[in-house]
Amino acid sequence: MHNIFGYIFVMALVTYLVRMLPLTLIRRDINSRFVKSFLYYVPYATLAAMTFPAIIHASDSMRASVIGFAVALGLSFRKRSLLTVAVAVCAAVFVAEWFLI
């Protein structure tokens, strides 16, 4: 077995540097509209990149997952509550799997 403490140290150092460097290098306000808009959308893009594959592979049937995703998008664009969207998507996937299999 290799030196596990060396791996842990390198991982901790990289994690620390990624979090510390922006705080120490950027001391003044950001005035660029492009950079501000880019930083504004980073959390949404990251959440979408992590969530979308999980949505597609959440069900045994790819078609049922896509139907659930379409229902979620439709209800979300209509400004429905999170509970309403979640219940409707669960019902849609259940019905889709019931009839598709």
C-alpha cells in the first residue's frame, strides 16, 4: 500500500488552494459585467450538470425518466410549488413505467 497520508495531504492542499486563492488574489470589487454574470450562473450550471444525469438514470426506463423530466419542466415553467412538481413527477413516472413495461 502506498503512503495514504501523502495522498490525503495533497488532496487537502489542493482543496485549500482552490478555496484560498480567489480570496487572496481578488481583493477589490468585480466591475466586469461578463465576469459577474458568469459567476452568477455558475451555481445553476453546476446544479444542472449534477442533477440531469441523475434524473435520466433515476428510473429503470429511460422513457419514463424523460416523461418525468418533461412534466417537471412544464410545471416549473408554470410556477408551481416544489411539492406539486415532485408529486406530479412521481405520479407521471409511476404511470409511465406501469404502461411502458
